Amino acid sequence: MSAGYVGILSIELHFPEAGSLKGKRKFVQSAKAQLQSRFGASVAEVDHHDLWQRARLAMSCSARDVSDLHALLDAAERWLHGQEWVVTGVARRIVALDD
């Protein structure tokens, strides 16, 4: 029996409407809050802190079954693509906790 799975998404975002770091912060905070509340994810801004139109977020979530985790990550990715920013890259990794 598996001990569960952890999924990690690295998401590269572009904010064409952001005109400053303060404007970018509004988008980043919104993305983080929505990912946390909608998908139960832990989210951090991990790169491009000094650029006002780019950000890289790392998102992680867990599930007891790998198919549930794939569905959760797919839904998060679809949601990200449907927002007012541009997703310029996504990398995904799934780790089995009993490895």
C-alpha cells in the first residue's frame, strides 16, 4: 500500500498589465491565494522577485492516489491558463512518499 504522493508544479507567469513591482504583487498574491483555497496547495514565489512582469511560483499538493494527484495538478494548470496573466512555462514532478 502506498504512503501517498506529492505533486510539484513550477509555474512561470508573465503579467502584461503590471506596470510596477506593486502591480505584480497584486497578481502574485491573487494567484497564490486562489491556488491555496481552490486546490489546497502550498504556494511560494521562488524566482524573478526583482522583475515586475514575471514570476515563478512553486506549488505543491498531496494525494493518496496518483490519479487523484494528476487530476488535481491538471485542474490547477487549467485554472492558471484561464486567468488574466500568461503562463509561459510549467514543469511537473510527482514523488511517491514511500520511495
